[in-house]
Amino acid sequence: MLATACHGKLNIIDKPIIFDQDREKLSLEYLKTRHGIETGSVEIDPKIIVIHWTVIPTLEKSFEAFNPTRLPNTRPGISNASSLNVSAHFLVDRDGTVYRLLPETTFARHVIGLNHCAIGIENVANGAELPLTKRQFLANLKLVNYLAEKYNIEYLIGHDQYQQFIGHPLWKETDPDYLTEKSDVGPGFIRKLHQSIDHPLKPAPGLEK
């Protein structure tokens, strides 16, 4: 059953993905092996908001991709790093409806080097045949405002900007060769978000005006 929460004019529908003992175990292993963090808790202290797109054309298929605990066999490029499935905290549909897949301070695998302190927002889009919509922009804007007011968020970035953090104190990746090239969501979308948010946040390091 879906639950709806209202935050000002932002409606968030809770649509949780599986977070069983296996996912918790794999998350703790990921924190240790990939980030060098030994802990008994999957709770994070969010400092960064990362905006993504799913490259999957529907909400239902996007949810199905994130829901299983373990990566499918179709992701050999990242499965060598961990069998933990990718996920995010929020999923925004084409019409701007916001779904919460995980509690905001629960670890999720969505951005190399920064998962330990990052909240992920996925959008049902791919940037080309399925560009981000105006309703998705407004939903992302409201969601970023909500998160920035609730947590001590410092940075707002697109997934394509994550490598800007290499060498930064927040960057924690034990293998310097474990990097992937990303195009989501492009500088224009993030720039517009920065110009529109109520609480000023920093761009990725090196991209300051």
C-alpha cells in the first residue's frame, strides 16, 4: 500500500523498494570495501543531493530495476565492485509525481565515491528521446527545497558532475580506477535548479561561478 505525505506544496508518495537483511548486509559491505567506512549502521549524514535520470521510459520499469536487492546479470561493468543493486531515495515520474523509495538517511548505491553522504533523486527520462519535463523540474525544485531545509545539505549536483569531487574530503572510493562516465542530467538542468532554489547550495567543486 502506498502512503502519501505532504510537505508544504510537495506531495511525496512512499513506495518502498526491498530493504531486507541481504540489502543491509551488502550496503554495509559496500561502505567498508568501496568507501573505507566500517560501521554497523546504514544511516548516512546527507551532504549532497545528486540528480539522475533512469534511462528507463516508465515509472513501473524504473521501480522494477531498483527494487531487487542484487544487481542483475546485465550490469557486469559495476557488478565487479559489488553485487548490491543500484537504487535512489526518490523517483520522479514524467508528470512530476514524487515517490520515496528509501528513507532519506538510508544508504543507497547511486553515485561512485559519494554514496555515504548523498541523497539520490532519479527522474524517469533519458535526456534525448525522453527529455526531462517541466513538471519534473518543478518536482525536483520542491524536493531539493524540502531536503535542504530538513538536512545540512551543502552541494547540489548532477550525476555527470560527480567526478569533480575526486580529491575532495567527501570523496571516498578505495579504487581510483573505478569510475564510470555519466551524462545525466546535464549542466542546464542543474544550473536552473541552482538559480531557482530557496536555500543556496554549492555546485560541484571546480564549477563555482
